[in-house]
Amino acid sequence: MKTYTIKDIAKLAGVSKGTVDRVIHKRGKVSQKAFDAVTKLLEEIDYQPNPMARNLKNNKIYDICLVLPNPEEDSFWEPCILGANQAIEEFKSFGVNIKLFFYSPTSTKSFQDVNNKVLKLKPDAVLLTPLFYKESVSVAKNYQLAGIIVSIFNNQIDSKQVVSFVGQNLFQSGRVAAQLMHMIVPEKSEVVIVHIDETFNNAIHMQQKEKGFRDYFGEFRGTNNNVSVLSVKQENLYQSLIEFLKSNQNISGIFVTTSKAYKVVEILQQNNFKNIKLIGYDLLTENIDLLKSNIISFLIHQSPKTQTYLGLTYLVEHFLFKKEIPSKKLLPIDIVNSENLGSYLEN
Amino acid sequence: MKTYTIKDIAKLAGVSKGTVDRVIHKRGKVSQKAFDAVTKLLEEIDYQPNPMARNLKNNKIYDICLVLPNPEEDSFWEPCILGANQAIEEFKSFGVNIKLFFYSPTSTKSFQDVNNKVLKLKPDAVLLTPLFYKESVSVAKNYQLAGIIVSIFNNQIDSKQVVSFVGQNLFQSGRVAAQLMHMIVPEKSEVVIVHIDETFNNAIHMQQKEKGFRDYFGEFRGTNNNVSVLSVKQENLYQSLIEFLKSNQNISGIFVTTSKAYKVVEILQQNNFKNIKLIGYDLLTENIDLLKSNIISFLIHQSPKTQTYLGLTYLVEHFLFKKEIPSKKLLPIDIVNSENLGSYLEN
DNA sequence: GTGAAAGCGCTAACAG
DNA sequence: CTGTTAGCGCTTTCAC
């Protein structure tokens, strides 16, 4: 169980450390004979360089920028700061420097401005949430041209420039919501999918959840529940929802595809609608309180904190230990109710 | 954003690297004057030693032994091997050597024998599942006397010799099961808690789950569901269960406190009992199939793989990076149904 | 008490 | 093409 060093290999192959290093790093300038001898040995003993020593030499400070929507404008993003802080704490003594940047989730302009600012800083990598599709693709291109690694999380875009995505399978999470709904509403009752958006930049996000939700109920078509959709901008929510519910008296369940389930609850309570089951997303404090009192039945947890922490960790370990960055990491779709809530909040 | 080294500090304090090192490690033999100067500087710049360099010198191989029940006797433990392999893979190039040892979950003797064998190997740390309470306490003492760090996972014991526990809040997981059950069985129907055990070594485990389950239903006492208990050894399960169900015709839900829900299903199916909802534990392949076909409604995931991986990781990072080992880590209580199952299996 | 020096494993520059 | 050498930051030994 000995662990071999480059020195050992040099001795065994009858060459110097320098030559072994050249073989390992394919720097050329090695005779065929030496190359073969060393290669053979490396394979035989399954040589793994000591990551500590490798890094020690390379005394560089790695700069990573995290770009996400301002949590003050949408508290969904708050846990990301905790995830970032955890990574900052954990890696600071390794010479990793993580900086946070916020853009306004309602402004493509602000998204572009912030990213241009980051671009000028020339960090080693950027982790961002690509809320705006088109702009994100172009931003990613710019980063790549500048030799900056780009990872994304939470929202997915299709771009070769992006090395890694951390998030959730949204279609499937729609199915999960549907099954839970199916379980808690009466047979043959009506349920409605409510999309609430400020600027429709979440369109893709919400569509996938809707598809999954419908897909599930589609398997029971004819015999079972009836699914409708209400798609509104946030400022019209009150009026539209009331109207909808008045003309659809049999609604027994609402699936809110964003983290704004608590807004729907407000309206239901003000207008004295009872016996409507609710399923939504994300452990915002407003949602948590309603979950605890069982006014919301289930929340699906998208783990923004873990997403952020993982996205950053992949980048750091790539720099520090030359680990491969997973191109796609789909987190579990956590079902949260009032009883297991605490166990998620602790983590 | 410069990162300071002991060389910098030595220069600033007008002393040598050696003196700085002595101050940092409180090795004494430093004049008050030098001590004060260096201490002040260390605090001012919040000095963090470079963990890579620190470890490089210390070219030691760390031996960690993992002791758990033989997965061939109880497949619940299978994922632990995956978790262990992940840790082995990840840390092997850091000079960490993790070895696995199995004992028979039905034999205290085998538990003791295996641990004695491990003790003789004098590893740096042991991670074990203390299935047998009394024996585990004594085993932990022996390890500690030999200067071996002991961590435990999955099962908890009360022992000062144990530095870390990774697992789940079982009482709370019982409550989670109860709430789910409450949601899927008719009002005022009867539910039963089934404990299945080979040797009653899981007694504490199962009791806590039962307490949580009862606690939840207790909050609805009088108006609601009636909870009974069936406690059997595995070999008597068939007969006892049939008998119980025949004399309790109104049972509409069964909560199985171990990973053996599939055994209960077998019996129900053979005897043509219908419309009984099932909630159990753990993603064993037998359970997974029944979950997929919705014969089991929910499984609570105890994440044995993650438990193992985390338990090992804490030890490794303690040795390698002098990180503190968390004395207690409670994992989320994951609710798994047929729709979010896939997202857990991938992870 | 203290400083100087060697060395952990790896990299990279330099001389041959 | 190849070997030697210096040095990353820290620890430890040794001599003063």
C-alpha cells in the first residue's frame, strides 16, 4: 500500500524527475525509449500525483464570480448567499476568492451590465443564473472568448460555452407535484396550474413544470381530474385569480409553479375560499409559515443553497485538484411538508 | 487580497519562521516579546495556514476502517459500499486508505470479533454502525484507549468516546410517516405500526419511529384515527400479520418501521388484502418496484450512502485539513414516492 | 530562546 | 533530449 512519488518512478525507470514530469504532462522532448519506460511504470502502479504538492507550487489566487438576481428583489435567491458563504469560508485558505454580483431579475439591461463588469475583472470562472435566455447565451460567449470558465445553475440554457449546469429536472418536478395533488384532492375534481411571473422571463421554467404536471394527469385522462391553467403577471394576480375562481367553482387544488404560493394564499384567505389544496415551490419564510400550519400542503424544494454551493465547489475543485467538472448535476426533487420541513431547514 | 505566509509574518515581526511556527503551535520556548508581536500580527491579518503545505510535509498514510453489517445478510447496507467507494476514489491520491469490514447483523459475537480484528490493525479512525448497544459502548472504549478516533452512523449510542454521529431524527421521521398516512387513509380508519426484527437489535430504532408516529396521531386523539402496534420477529411475520388483519378488519394503513415493507406486501397480496395503504423505509430494490407501481405509497429515505460518505469525509478532512468534525449531523428526512424516486436514485 | 536549514512532492526554468 | 536546481508554505531538527 505504498504511495509512489515521481522520485520513485524516476529511479525505477532510470531517468530523472524532470523526464518523468515531461512524460506526465506530455511536454514532449522525451526520447521514445524514456517515454515508453516511464509510461509503462505509470500505468503499472496507477500513478496519482499528490494534489497537495501539485497545488502548492501553483501559488495562484483563483477568482470566481457568482452572478445572480438580487435577493432583495426576489427572496428565492437568499439561500444562495448562504451557499456562497459556505464555499467562501471553506476555500478561502486555499487561495480562492469568491465575489458576489447581483442583477435585477426584471431587467435584461442590468443583467448585461453586471456581466460586463464581471468580464472586465477577468476572473478565472463565473457561476451564474441565466435568467434571460438570449442575453445569457451572448454573455457566455463573451466570457469564453476571454478564457473565463462559465457554469450555470437553477436555469438551464443550451450553450456549448457553458461547462456545467446544476439544477433540477423541472418536467419531473411537475409530475411530482401532480402526483401529490392527485393524492390530496377528491376524485374527478378540478385543479389549476397558476403561473405567476413579473416579466415572463421564467417562461421556460414554468412551461416545463406545467408539461410535467399535465403529463401525469394525462395518464388518467377521461376518468379523472380536469386540469386548467391560469397564467398571469404578478400585478394582475389578484383580479385574475378571483375572476377565475368565481367562474370555476369546483377548483379543489392549485399548483403554483413559482415560489409565490403565499401570494395565492393571501388572496384565498381574503376572499374566504376554503378547501382548496395548495402545492408550490421553495422554502421562503412566507411559504414556510403556511406550510407549518398546513395551509400549503406541500412545497417542492429546489435547494438553491445546495445548487450554489455545488456549482462553486465544482469550479474550486477543478482549479485546486484538477477534478473534472460534471456537465450536469440534477438534484433530488425534495417533497417538503410540515413534518420534514425542519430537517431541510437545518441543512 | 494578498494571502500571507509565515515568511511574511516572520519578516513583519522581525523574527524567524521558526519562531512564528512555535507561536502558532504553542510549542513554547518563545520570549514574551516575540510571542506578543507575532500573536498580534496573526490576529490582525487573520492568518490561515495553507492546508496544502501543512499536509505535504506530513507524508503519512491515514488508515480508516469502516465497520458495518454484511450487506449480503441485509441489503439495506448495500448503498454504504457505494458511499465508501466514492470516498475511497476521492481521497486515495491524498494518501487515505479506507478498508471495509462486515459483521453479521444477527450476531453480537461477530460484531465483537470484527472490531477486535480492526483494533489490532490500529487504524487512525473507525466509522461504525453500532447495531448492538452494550457491545458498541465497550468497543468504542477500546478504540479510544488505543488512540483511535470513533465515529458512528445510522444508529446512535450515548458514548463520550464517539466523536461524531451521522444519521436521522427517527422520532421526527415517525411523525413524517404519520402525516403522510393521515393524508392517504380515510377519516377515522385504523392504522397499524408493524415492527419486524430479526433479533430485536433494532429495538431502539423502531421505538423512536413508533413514538413519533403515535405522537403525531396523538394530536388528533378522540376525533380521528386509531393506531395499533404489531411487533414480530421476522420468521413469525406471516402468521402474526394474517391473524392480526383477520381480527382487525378495518385496517386501512400499515406503517412498517424497517426496510422490510416488501415482505408485508407479499403477504397482503398472497392473501388478497386490498385497499391497505403502505408506508415504509429505504430504497431497497424490492421496495422500489412496489413504490413504482404505487403498491407502496411512500418510502422514507434514510440515505445510507450519504451517511457513509459523510461520515468518512468528516474523518478525512479532519486528518488532511484539520477541520473540526461535527459531533452530530442529521440528514433530511426525504419523502419518496414513485415520481421523485428517480431523482434520488441518480444521486 | 532563536534562526538556519533540510525536506515533503511537484513544477518549471535552465544549462548542457 | 535530459538532468539539475530552485522554490511553493510549512514543519521539524539542530546548532548556537
